[in-house]
Amino acid sequence: MSAADAPPVQPALPFVPDNARGVNLPAQVYTASASAPPPPPEAEVPVSPFGLPCGLSVQSEAMPGAMVALDVMAPCRPGMRVAVEHAGLTLAAVTDRAGLLTMDIPALETPAFFTVRLADGEEAVTVAGLPDLIDFGRVAVSWQGAAEIELHAFEQGAGFGAPGHVWQGAPGSAAGAAIGAGGFLTRLGDASLAPAQLAQVYSHPLATVPAPRLSVDIPVTDATCGRPLSAHSHRVTPEGRAEARRITLTMPGCDAVGEYLVLQNLFDGPRLARN
């Protein structure tokens, strides 16, 4: 063999002890995963000093006598003016120190829709069905301001102050009407408000109380003498519809303080008298 055919000489490798030799390990790749940001904390629901959640909630429930129990809950609005609108009737009252208001309102239509509006503009709507409204005759008078209007019903030919005379001095009740004891008067609204929005509603069961004689009396007072007065009359028609008419007049001068204006046949076609 010639030197040209001899295999190349490999250079000698340095001796490396076994315990010093490197060990080839598979590469391990660690990827830093981008974790999702923590969810934002839930917004706390504001509550009233009594622990009730703020906001406006309104509920209505049908009651005997074609009445509606209206519950207004605005826990963070104590002492706030509340306007209630129903079938052309507008009332105003105030929430109590817990932001609550409860009213029993004679329905003028069925289904009975109620719009509740707070003084800060928030509003809500509720509705109740009154299947027994057809069993009642119902009229009302509503007004705004300082007038002291009185609705009178004289049942069975009753005289003033006699049994069967239903008015704010002897209002009767829905429970009494249910057992045939006559009709009843409901006063609505808060007279201490400025301006007040008030109403009086007379109801009578058609089965036991024939249509009574009705009148609306308006005392002439220092607050109303010589001033214009605007009001509305309301009635439930035999077809079950709510009907309203506007009443506009000027009160007598202040020399008539202590006297009354008496509006007769107001719910058919008004005729004015003065006592």
C-alpha cells in the first residue's frame, strides 16, 4: 500500500472524563402565554340608606270595587313629587322618607294604564285589568291649584247631610259598596303640594244604587276669589270608556268669600248656580 492510499489520520481527541462530557438534551421551548386581563370589577348597585336598590319600580294590582292599588318604589328619592296619569286624570303626591308611595285609585277604564313620572324626569308605566268596572257607575272631578272643590252625590233622593249623601264628610267605602251600603268617594292627591293636582272620584254599584243626583261645589276663598279656575270632569260611559270635559270659569270677587259656586248636571251638561 502506498502512502497515497493510506486513510487520513484523524486527529486525536482530547480525553474527556465521562462525568464531564456534555449530554445533549432535547431543547425545551417555554412560551410565555399572554393571560387574559382580569375582568373589571362589577359595578356596585347604589342602594338607599335602608339598603334597597336605587331606581324606580311601579306595580299595580286590581282590588275590589274596580280599584287599583298602585305602589311606587323609588328608594333613593325620599320626599320627591310624583305625578300619576290615568285616562286623562293627573294626580300629584310625594314619596315618603323611604322613597315609597302607595295609592288606591278608582279605575276609569280597563285595562287601566298608569304612567308614573318623578320630578327628576324618570318614569314608568304599569297596567291592571278591572273586570268589575262594568258593575260601577263612576264620575270624577280633577283640578290643579288652590281651589277646594267638593263632589257631592245624593243617593235615593237624600238631602244634605242625610244618609245617602256621599261626599268628603261622609265618603263611604268600597267595602260598603260591595254589600249594597251605597256608593263611595275617593280623594286623591296631596293638597300640600304647590301646585297641587287633586281629584275626587264618586263610585256607585249599578245593581243596588240608582243614578244619584250629583253636584260639584266650589267655595269662594281668599286664595281663589276673582281668579280663573280650570278643572276637568270625568265619567265612565256605559260602554266603559273614560270621557273628560274641561271646565273653565272665573271665580266671584272677594266680596263673595264664604259663598259657594254649585255646578249642577256637570256630567251631562253643566249648569251654574250660586248659593
